[in-house]
Amino acid sequence: MTKLGQWLCGLALLGSAWAALALAPPGLRLPAPYRQALLPLPVYLLVVFGCYSLATVGYRLATFNDCEEAAAELQEHISAARADLRRRGLRF
């Protein structure tokens, strides 16, 4: 199962549990404070997911590794391409 499938299954499970509690079936009576906390729960979870995503992107950006060998190889390719273009008559 792909990661997208796992996320969708998890969201479907949480969404169905939330809907079952929020719609209050006839045999289930939740106290008022629980019901008031339950109704905006998807919005809270969306905010938490956004914060987690932002923190993850920030951490990965802060710990991004430099590839010195790849940078040197790229500079060699660029200089070779420039030399080839100069040989063909293109001026920079």
C-alpha cells in the first residue's frame, strides 16, 4: 500500500469516527463539554497538521546536505559547455 493510501485510510477512519460521534446516534448521549470540543476537532487537526508540515519542511531545510562533488562536476560541465559555445562563435 502506498503512503497516500495509508493516509487516506487513516483519514477515512478518523473521519468516520468523528462523524459517528458528532452526529450523535440515538443511543449515544455525550455531555455538552465533550460535544463542544468534538465539533471543531477537524479544524484543530488541520491546524496541527499544518504546523507539523511546516516544522518538518523547516527541519529538512535546515539539515540539507551540500554535495560538493556534484557541485564541482556541474561547474566542469558548465565550463565545458561555455568553451564549446565560444568555439561555435557565441559570445557571453
